[in-house]
Amino acid sequence: MNTSDFRKELDRRIAQCDLLCHPFYQAWAKGRLTREDLRCYAEQYFHQVAAFPEYLKLFEDRLHAPARELALAVARNRAEEEGEASPDGRSHAELWLDFAEGMGADRAAAGRAEPLPELQDLVETFRKIAREGSSAEALAAFYAYESQVPRIAQEKARGLKELYGADAGTCAYFTVHQTADVHHARVWRDQLEQQLRVSGDEGREKALEAAEGVAQALWRALDGIERERLARAA
């Protein structure tokens, strides 16, 4: 499998769980969510947003020479997540809490919401790959997540502004991620392809399986959120 074919297969497997096609995000785009739905979503998905720098640190701590270039790429991404590259020093988790607060959540309580089983599974899936997976598997997992974020962030921001009356501060997380994760996804893909030049076909298949598994876990997390939404509406 050459590089072009691998890219196509990687994106094909992720697209099987294209999150913009999920019923919850479809309802978001059509203005069918209540502010309570958005608040509950914000509180639940905070677990994934807040844990992402942890995944990066788990992976970064395993990287040693001669993987210096990869370690620096992971460290730069983590620094951005934690706000070190931001003029105001605010982390992406803080921006997410702005969104939660804008939807009516208590800021202090939002981060303490008990995670649904599907959200806990998502976090544990990422932790396991970051802690135990090969470099190719970890990079494929990060790519499966961040390659989807720009399109999703754009659609979420549009919906929040046009359909739910959200202000710029509430939408800031999604505004930032319309562009930031375009770069992040490209870095993950390029680093992944470098790893696969030495690992061969077996490494490619494991990377594809990791990306597919993460895409499925992301979809299941929304399944749990949608289940709770429908239960509230019943």
C-alpha cells in the first residue's frame, strides 16, 4: 500500500463514523436542541476536551531519541491545548467551559459531572492507545479525532450563532478549532507516514485499526449523549 492509498483508506475508515452525520449533531444543525441539551452535552464532552492534553503527555513521555522530531511535535500540540501559545494563556478546556457557561451551566460544576459510560469508554480508549500503542497507532488515533474537528467546529459555531443566539465568547472554542486542528491533523498525518516507512504493512494495518476504533468510540460517545437527550424529551 503506497502513501496515497494509505491516506485514502485512513480517511475512508474514519468517514464511516463521520460525526457530522450523527443524529445528535444533525439535531444541532437543524436547531432542534434545547439549551438544556446543549448544557448537558457541554458538561459531558468536557471530559474528552479536558483529557486530550493528558493523552498527549502520556504519549510524549514515552518518546526518546531518535524520536526527537515527533516528541517536539507532540509537545507543541500539548502546549497549544494548555494555552501556552495563546496570547491570554487560556487553555482549550477553559474555552470549552465558556461554551458550557453560555449554555447555562455552572462553570465550577460543569467539570465535575459524572461521565456517561460511553464518555468514560472514549477517554479510556485514548488513554490506552497513548500509553500502550505504537507510535503509529497513537498518531492515527489523534488524526482520527482532530481531522474531523474543523468541519464540526464550523458547523457548531454556525448553529450556535444562528439558531441558539450564542455570543462570540460562547462560540470561541469552536472558532479557534476551525483553523487550529487543520494544522494539527496535518502534523499527525505527516508524522504517521514517517513512522510507517519503517514499520511496513503490519504497522499500517494496526494504525488503520486504531483510527477506526477511535472513530467508533467518538460515535458511541454521541450515542450516549443522544440517548440521554431523548430520555429527557420523552
